[in-house]
Amino acid sequence: MTEVPVRTGVITLGQLLKFIGMIPTGGEIKSFLMETSIKVNGEHENRRGRKLSPGDVVEVEGHEAVTLTIADM
């Protein structure tokens, strides 16, 4: 499982997918979410604005799971 540090405490699903390189631009998030199975904490999710916090686990079909952590300042 990959850990992704978050500085702000909250990040959206769309921001996370862009940050980890799953999508090159934010404009592609809608089609990516429609075509790809994504789970947040074990529940299917397709909202790009879904708020994620440290401790949340995001699973993207065909990729390693990602856990959000608090970034060291």
C-alpha cells in the first residue's frame, strides 16, 4: 500500500488522482471515474469532489491501494 502525505488535511478524490498521476489533467476526471472502479474505505465512489482525509484508503482498479497520511511540515 502506498502512502500519500496530505498537508491541508483534506483533499478531493479528483485532486488525489491527479496528484498520484492517474490522470494528467483535472478535465479528464469525469470520464476516468465513469470507466474505472474506485473504492474509498471499501465503498464504491464516483464523485470527483469526494473529500478525503488522512487515514482514508483509496483503491483504484488495477492499481495499488493508496492511504492518505498527514504530511510532516
